[in-house]
Amino acid sequence: MGMLIDGKWTDDDQFRNKDGKFVRPESIFRGWVTADGSVGPAGDAGFKAEPGRYHLYVTHNCPWAYRTVMFRKLKGLEDIVSIAIGGASDKDEGWTFNDEPGSVPDTVNSIHRLHEVYTKAAPDYTGRVTVPTLWDKKEQTIVNNESSEIIRMFNSAFDNVTGNNNDYYPEELRSEIDAINEVVYSNVNNGVYRTGFAASQEAYEEAFDRLFNTLDELDERLGKQRYLVGDRLTEADWRLFSTLLRFDMVYYGHFKCNKKHVYEYSNLWNFTLELYQHPGIAEVTNFDHIKRGYYGLMPRVNPLGIVAKGPDIDFNQAHDRDRF
């Protein structure tokens, strides 16, 4: 992995506990973009939603960053929030921005490695350097590097600017969305990483069982209703989708999540197809980067960096979700 310590890049392997379980560290920057610049929901520093003020650092392969790219598309923010997309072929010092096919070089800070942005915001920064990272061009600092919060900002903060009022976190469904998000995050979104990065057999099997027990439950849930929460697309669906899309091509083999493919779950698979075919989603999805970014840039999991050639999956085949 690697991290900054007092502003200096260093290799590390500290995100496992004594039992060999992978422990994801908390994001550090927690500012909040709001329509008027007022403080965020937890009292976090407020930043005003203004066209052209913010810049998003992401990569195609990372599911956490992918969430924010999807919401940028869904909410019509392409001309409002600029973007830099990292490469899938070089992670010598963390996320790297270059001109390889599928990437978008950084035109705001002209950085090559993402950690340069972190030390620009905080010269003595200690912690992980992660995507997505939302940068404020006006204040020359990082606003936020927590994907779940960035998608909430994108969902509503710029509505008065864009006129796009599609709401994926409606107030009347928030408690139910939050509840399913917690289960999906713990056992699926992060569950595939806890499985793939486990450093003991016991840790691996515990994460594996939690993952597939939850997938079984979600498949049953989606057999009774079209979406995770009620009869409309919400944030909860997009958060689950970002992992399901990558599951068969990456997590099944690379992370040893090999009990069942997603395409063997009738309801989860058709749900995945429907969301992939939602307008705009295919445009922001890069399967080549997804595979190369995982197989090629995780030497502890795949030391030789050989990228799996398969599977051959058609995400454009007909789905059955309109039966609801």
C-alpha cells in the first residue's frame, strides 16, 4: 500500500490487526460542500457549491472512487466539477496520474502522484492517500476524501446550479437507506477486501462467510422488490452496484471470493445489469482499467502482476427487473 508520514512517502503494511484481519483506516479530510457554504451535517467545515470551484481525483478501478464518478454523471456535474483520472499501470508511490489510455491527467495542480496534493493541503500530513479526493481550487485544499460523503454532496449541494433535482437520498427513506448501507458496506463493499487481504485462514473464512451470507440475503431481498429500498433507485443501490460490477471479473478470482459468481444469483445479476444499463453509467465505466488496476497493482495479492484474461461478460444483455 504505502502512506505519508509527516509529509514523506513510505511503504507500509500496518492495516491488519494481530489476527490477520484487514482494517480499513478512517478518511481524514471531512469538509462538506453545501449550497450556501454553511457547515456540514456533523458540523464539518462548509464549502459553498460553485461552478468550476471543485476538482475530483479518482481512478476507474477503485469502487469507492467509482461511486463519485457515477454521481457526477447522474447529477449532471461534468461541467461543474472537473476531474483527473489516475492510471492503471503505475502505483509506485500510490495513485499516479499520467496520459495512458483511459486516464485524464491533472490540469489543476499538475501533479503526477496523488500524495503531492495531500502535502500541498497539509505539508506534514500523516495517513493514507486515497481516491476519491475532492479538491477546492479556491481555498487550495482538500475538502473531503470519503466517498460516501462526496456522493451525498453531489446528490444535493449543486441542485440550484444544475437544476438536476434527482434525489438518491430522499428524506423519507434515509433511515432505511442508512441501515442497508451499513450491512452492505461491512459485509460486501469492504467485505471483499477483508476476504482478499486477510493474512490468516481464520480471518479469510470469517470474511468469506459474512460476504456470501449477505449476498444470499440481498438476492432474496431483490427477489421481492426492484430496488434495495422501496420502488426507486437510491444511493443504496449505487453503493452495492459498484462492488457487484467488479465481483466476477476481479473479486471472485483475485480476492478468492469464489463460492458463487454474481451471475449465479438471479436477482443480484439482473439488478447489476439494470444499473449498468442506466443512462450514462457505461460511459463512465472502464473494464480494462478495473482489471489491470487490481491484478497489476497489488503485488501482495498477485506478486507476478499477471492480469486475468477472462471472464467474458455481457453487461448489455436483457434484464428482468421491469417485472416489478
